[in-house]
Amino acid sequence: MALPWFSAQPVTESFFDSAPFVIVDTFDVSRPAPEVWAELTSERPLSWCRILRDVRWTSPRPFGVGTTRTVRSLPGSALREYYFRWEEGRRHSFYVTETTLPIFRSLAEDYLVEPASESSSRFTWTIAIDSPPPTRVLDPVNRMLLGTLFSDTRRHYASA
């Protein structure tokens, strides 16, 4: 049975500063920035994250502004994403265009990869959400679930 899709609102980069719900984590990685970038844009990005069951690019390479992706996470949850910022090798940002769980108006993520040295880098991951007031009661649950993305990423890069 096909899941119903619900539209989400597009955003701009200012959303990362203005969204009511923002979580950020920074990871110091003992790998060069180009390697981290390549992994985040690979055919299986974020495969180490427990709550992400399937992440698929739906646009051909080379990626850039306008690239799309579909993500399946928790049972019954899927997202369609649109990349509105793409700085090859350094940064990309997307917003969700549609979701199967209508618990937010807007959801966006920003990935920033910066070299720290020739052999290490820093990855900053920002997630921003605007939920309708009735669903904000779920913010603590969302914070916990989304926090697993960060803890799984920290574990992944600690073992890399």
C-alpha cells in the first residue's frame, strides 16, 4: 500500500537561524575533508544512522542545486528532499518537499565539511524544524530521535 504524501514548506538558508527548533552538532574527524565529503555524497550516505533505513539520490550526478533525494526512516516515515544550496566539496543544504508524516511545516538540514588539517576535518550538521503548534508536544521525542543521528555519526567517525 502506498503511503500518502503531505507537502512541506520550502525554506532558505536563513531558516537555520530562525526556525523554532534547531539542533546542531560538530564532529572532529580524523580523515581529510574530501574523504568525508565523498562519504556524505556517496551512493549510501549516512548508512551508519540507525533510524535511516534507505537514502536514495533521485537525481543524476553531478549533484548541485536542484538535486533531489528520498529518505525512508522509521516505519511509515519517508521524506522527499530538495537541495537549495550546493557548494561542491564543502557544503550542501536541503529542505523537505513532502513527507508521509505531517508533523512539521518545514524541515531542513545543512552539512558543512571544513578542513582542520591535511589529514583531518570538521563536519557540522544542522537540523531545523518548524512544527505546527499542536505537534510541538512531540519536540522532545523528535530531539531524542534526531539525536541518534548525531550519536551514530559520532560513533562512526570515532571508528573511522
